[in-house]
Amino acid sequence: GGANGEEQIFARIAVIRETASHSTSRFLEEQNRRLRSLDNAKSTFLTTVAHEIKNPLSSISLHARDTSELLEEEPLDFSLMQENLRTIEQSVMRIDRIVLDLMDTVSIEQGRLSLSLVPSDLGALLHSVQKDFSSHPNSGNNQLVLTIQPDLPEISADSERLIQVITNLISNAERH
């Protein structure tokens, strides 16, 4: 009995080890698959961010170079220089918005994004976004038309964040 009992115990231990080894192996394979997927998502995200930043940087470079060349011409074309400077400023603001969005993304992921909820007039916020959009030079033939029900009640919102979200949605629609 004693030797046979020990053999059964060792056999059970061997089965448990093999089962644990199989489970561990499957778990590690699944974790590796998830890590590869996350790594691919990160690469796609970084490619998108690089592309989003490269476009306004190219515009800044082009318009700065053009303005520099204009300074060497006689007579000076101040209207074209001012147009170039406005384009440069808008491109810098676009990069700034992208960087702020990235910082917000990190804050959201870390659970640190704070909202400042205050009574807000949604109609006024939307009109503000519409005004910014209509002055945007890349709007082309697009026109943002608002139809707002009169006498909307105030909402509790973080006005800056809400404007940011609406502006991002419009910018995405404009590009795609």
C-alpha cells in the first residue's frame, strides 16, 4: 500500500504540474497576443499623431519661407505677409490643440481629468464654435449651420471641454 499510495500522489502531482504548465502557457500566449495588439494600436496612434502634427508644421515652414522671401522683394507685399502670418498662427494653434488633446488623453487614462461643471448656455457655446469655424480658412465651401431651439435651459457643463469636443468633431468631419 505505501509505495502504491506514493505512486498515486506523484502521478497526481505530475498531472497537476502538466495542467498548470498548460494553463500558464495558454495564459502567457494570450498575454503576448494582447501586448502585440496594444503595441500595434500604439504604433497606429503615434503614426496618426505624427501625421496630424506634420501637416501644420509643413504649413508653418512653407509660409515662413515665403514671408522671408517676400521681405527681400520691393515693394513689400504686406497683405500677403499678413496672410502668411495668420496661416502660421492658425497652424501653431492647431499643433497646440493636438498637444492639449494628447495631454487630456493621458489625464483621462490616469483618472486625473478634472471637469469644472458650471451652468452653461449651450446655444452660446455652439454660436462660439460656429464663429470660430466660419473664420477658419480651411473650411472651403463648407458652412456650419446651426438650428437651435430658442429658450433652451442651461446645462451643467465644462464649457471649455464641451467646446473642445464639438470643435474636434467638426474638424474631423471637415477632414473626412
